[in-house]
Amino acid sequence: MFCYQCEQVAKGEGCTKVGVCGKDPDVAALQDLLIHSLKGLSLVAVEGRKVGVLDREVNVFTAEAVFSR
């Protein structure tokens, strides 16, 4: 496990076994996957905006997902 999401990390280095916050490796991996998926969704959303497609649900989902714990 290497956690990329935590602002609570000791010494400014990533957690490597269990997170300082108590997060286990499975949750860290799922959060990494979520962030990766959101990057793809964001690319599509940006292209949609260029042609006038706006989706409030996508915007809300993205914001909530990025800050999920």
C-alpha cells in the first residue's frame, strides 16, 4: 500500500502499511481507482462543455467523490 490521498501523513511521506488515518490498503486502492476514473470523467466533461453540454449531476458527483473519505 502507498496512500496518495492523506494530508495527515507523518513526516510528509506517504503511508506504506496502514494509513495514519486508519485507512487499509483496500480502501486506498479503491480511492486511487476512483481518482483515476474521475480524471477520465473530467476529460469528457470538459469536451462536453466546449459544445454546450453541462450536467449538474456530473459536477456534483465529481466534487463529492474527490473529497470522499
